Amino acid sequence: MVFRVRVDAPGSSALEILAWQRNRAPYAGAWALPSGPLRPDETLGECVARHLAVRVDLGEIAHLEQLETRSDPDRDPAQRTVATAYLGLVPTTSDPVLPSNAQWWQVDDLPDMAFDHASLVGSAHQRLRAKLSYTNLGFALAPEAFTLSTLSDVYAAVLGDRPATTNLQRVLTRRGQLERAGTTAAGTGKGGRPAHLYRFSERVATVTDSFAVLRPRD
């Protein structure tokens, strides 16, 4: 499954999941996560990349990790299916052209979903929310360079509440995750100083504080 954060305006953001509408039974008309069978000659990672590439051009996947395996005998009414789910993240700037049967859905407003896919989205959201506390995984959802306000919007979409921007900056700077990009954001024409742009010091998932719990507010 693939997550992104949509930022509509400063202070307004939402976590979204990419889904496809099924056109065949079982669950015809319901929405489903991208999935498909594993070939004998490929790894799980190769299988994930192939099925995503068939459906949409998602060349901007910034992070991909295995989430869990589901083996409930009744999860697929048509046949016994064991599924290994992956969690993928793309930055806010990702806006691929989607086929007519695909759509980004807000995680807190999902449509009717096939199989156990709604439950999988919930598990992935819990994993992502937790990992923002003790890793630098925000790099995979944020643009390459961003204002602190935009970064706060990204964290708010995942956490469900907006963290204080100064607190977020302090915590991430102390952990060595943030650095200035050396430029400023484009002016808004409303006066005032243009905001500094920042970037993550590493763009590979790293544990930064094994015991941290990043709370939305002090």
C-alpha cells in the first residue's frame, strides 16, 4: 500500500492511501489495495514494484518496508490466499497520473474496501504513526526541501493532531534529523521575511531515538 500526505493549504493536510476499484467478483465495485500473485522467479520486493508499475507510474517511492503477513483462511472467499503487505511512502509532491479506476482516499474516510484491506490500512497507519516518533521517516513524506510549517502539516496528517512547530523543530534538530537547505521559500507578497527551507540530513530510514514518543503537543 502507498501513503502520501496531501497539503491543501498551510494548516490543512490529510494522509491518503492509493486504491483501485475492483471490476470483478469477489467484492466487485469495492476498493482494494494494489496486489497480485508472486511469480516463482521474483522476490517479494520485485513483486511489489511490478504490480505498482503495471497500475501507475510511481517512480517516487521514497521508502518501502514489509508490514505484515495475513493468513486467515477466510480472508479471500474465492480461494486460500496468504498475503504479505508492504508499506510504501511517497512525498507530498508526488502526483502521478492515475487510471480511471484508481484514486487517493483519505485514511480517515475510506470507501467500502475488499477483503481485509481496510484493516491493513489501519495497521499501516499505526506503524507509520509510531515510527515518526523514533525514526527519521518523515523524509519520505515531505518534499526534498520544505518550510517548518509544511513539515508540521506532514506530521499532523499522520499523527491526527498538529504538533507545535517550534517543538517539532527542536526535537528533530536535537536528533540530527534537520538541517537548513540554504535557501528560503518564495515570497507570498504579504510582507515579512521569507521562511527558511529545511531538509532531512539523511534520506534513508534510520532509528534516531529508540525510546522516543513524539507527542502532538507539549
